[in-house]
Amino acid sequence: MSMVALFSSQAEAGLCGAWVVFWLLCHYAGQVPAARFGRLGADDFQLEAKHSSSLPQREAYIRRVCRKQIYCVVALAGAAELLLRCRRFPEDLLDDFSWEHQVLFSMAVGHWFVSLWEDCRSGSFLAGGLDNKALPGVREPAALLRQAYAVHHIVAVLGYAALLRLQRLAGIGTLGLVCELPVLFLNQRDLAHITGSGSAAARWFAERATMSQHWRFIYLSFCVARGGAAGLYVYSVCFSEQLNALNLTETCVYHSLAIFFCFMNYCFLSVLDAWYRSDVAAAA
């Protein structure tokens, strides 16, 4: 275990602010790949005509996807480091808390805060190609997803902030980082979709075999990362006695975060299914 002292509350707040600035810089640095992908998709004249009034949102969405990919890579590497710190299971998932947790959890606070802003700037593209018939009873998938993402991001910010305040229950935050695994593949899908069927980024996605293989990776990573996290929560409730040592505040934070994100992941399966059916129809 690391013997480095924890940061103070003021330093934690400074870390969160620094990460917000960092992710904003990453967003605007994404102007380079956004312009590149925009040029690659420029031959798709129907796409350009359709989105001519929304080109700023389209560029903002591409920058959003590129920045998210950076976050996912760092989050997964950080989660691996935090899990390797654990020597006693499941005790360390509740009790272990270090400066590494502070750095990574403050990174998550900054990421989800910036994600709120990004979604507001690219809201019309959040549907990922879904029309008003893709989700039963939903006429505007983009509006629904914008609202759902906003709720998710706000709870994520508050949740990581609570973990930083409590300096316990680090396993919840660590598994939250692990849950970014399927997003690695979804970002590639989003990039292929937004840049148009004629772009280099989408060439591999136009073939049904490669598209189906990619979706197998999405579903497999979703089951491993998010299904595994849900399974650990159920195990902790049914078989672990460590939860008895939590005080009232810690118990409320632990169960509320776990139940909320399990529910959101369950609901998100219907969106994944709609995206999959849309991609199959487009590749057919």
C-alpha cells in the first residue's frame, strides 16, 4: 500500500478544477481529428446537405467522442492500478483509499462535468442514427438520451464527489471506471456513424461481418464490465458482512449509487439493441 499522504479537501477541489480544465483542453484539441474526419466524410454529399445547419454540433460531437476515448483509456488503466492495490477482498474495496484514488476520482468528476457541457453542444447527434420508430413510444430519441445522459452525468459527479468526501467505498468508484470498457467500442461505432458511410473511419463498419464482430465486442465488454459490477453488488448484499461496518451516510451512498447505475445500465440495454438493429439494417 502507498504511504503517500492523502490530499486535503482544498487540494481535492483543486484537482477537480484542474481536471475540468484539462478535459476542456482535450475537447478543443479534438478540433484536429474533428476536421480530419469531417474532410473524410465530405464526399457524402447527402450527409452534408442533411446536416448543413448542424455542422458546428457535428464537429462538437466528433470532439466529444475523441475526448471520451482518451478518458476511457486512462480510466481503464487507472482502474487496473487501483484493483492491483487490493490485497484483501472484499475489505479493500470498501476501506482502501489513497492519493491515487483521489487523482482518478477527481479526474472522473472533471470528465462527467465536461460531458454535461458537451452533450448540450451536440444534442441532436446523441441518438446515434435512431429515428422516431427505433424506440417504442419515443418520438425523439435524441431528446430522451440527452435527458438521460444529463441525469447520469450529474449523479456521477455527485457520486465521485461523495466518495472523495467520505474517503471510503472506493470500490464503487473503481468499478465505475471499469464500466468504461464497452464505451471504448461504442465510441468507434459513434465515430463511424457520424463521419458518414464514405469515410475511412466507417469503411470497416459498412461490412456486415465486421460490424457484427464489433457488436459482439460491445456486448461482451458490457456483460463483463457492467454485469460484473452488478454481480459484485449483489454478492456484497447477500454474502458480505463488511457492509455492517458502514455508518448511515456510507450505507446510503453505497446502495444508492449501486442501485442507480445498475438501473441505468439495464435501461441502456434497450438503446444498445436499437443501435444494433439500426446498424444491421444499414449494413444489409
